[in-house]
Amino acid sequence: MVMTYPLVIFSVMVRDSGTRMIQKISELEKKSHVKLSVTKKILLAETGFVEQILSVLSGVETTVKVLKQTEDRDFISRDVYIITKQDGTILLRAKSYFFLSNLPEKFVDKVRRRRSGIGNIIVDTELETFRKIIKIGYDSNSDTIFKVYQILHMGKVAIEIRESFSSR
């Protein structure tokens, strides 16, 4: 299956983290002529649980709102917002693809319920994972920055996620 994403004006491939990530963020800023805040740089580089990071950075509790979820034999596709519980402000939009053959049934059952974010499901099911950032970018049409990353389980791509948020 080929995954498609909205038109990307500027993007850079990320092969590893650490100092290379600093270089890639700097390259993205130069290409897009956008100066990113420290908060936005953290969100681009972060490989942990984004819902938790957004809560800490915004100082308010957040929740996941599932906008659309579809399933076929091989995968589940899910569109979500991460919003503040306080007033429903949208902090992030994400598009996720769950590769069913690479995930335990217990995990897939929780995704099907549409009640929790990926990070919370990983914690609840104690799923051992590794996250790998594939690409970061800027879309001038929507003035958003984004990252595409994969969550691997047992060495296989279990989930691919594209997260986007305002560049401001």
C-alpha cells in the first residue's frame, strides 16, 4: 500500500537523531524561510508520547478526538486531533496507519474502540516499541510543520504516523 499525504512544499529526510536532527531542523528553517520556536523544534524531534508532551508544553490536559477511522483486512487508518480538555483547542492533527499483521490483537482491539491515543494504548498494553522519524517538513499552503515517523514492534513497522501542527 502506498501512503499519500497533502502537498509538501519543503521537507527533509531524517536518517537518525541527535545532532543530525538539529541540522535537519536548521535546513528546514532555511528552505522554508520559517523560524521555528523551541517548542515547535521539540515537537519535530520528539519520539515519545506526543499527547503527554503537548500537555506539558501547553500546561493543560489534552485528549485525543478521533475524527475518522476506517479498517480493511490489512490496516486501520485513523485521523485524529489532539485537543485541550479545557476548551477544545486543536494542538495537533495526526493521520495514522496501523499495520494489523504487525500488532498484537490486544492492541488492535483498543484502537478499534476509538477511545485512546496511540501513546496511551502502548502504555496500557505494555507494547515494546521503537520510534523512527522519517521526514520533517513545512507546508506553506496551510502554514503547518509536520513529521512522519514509524513505530516499530519486534523489528517491523507497526504504525506510520504523520503529525502536523501550526508553524507559529
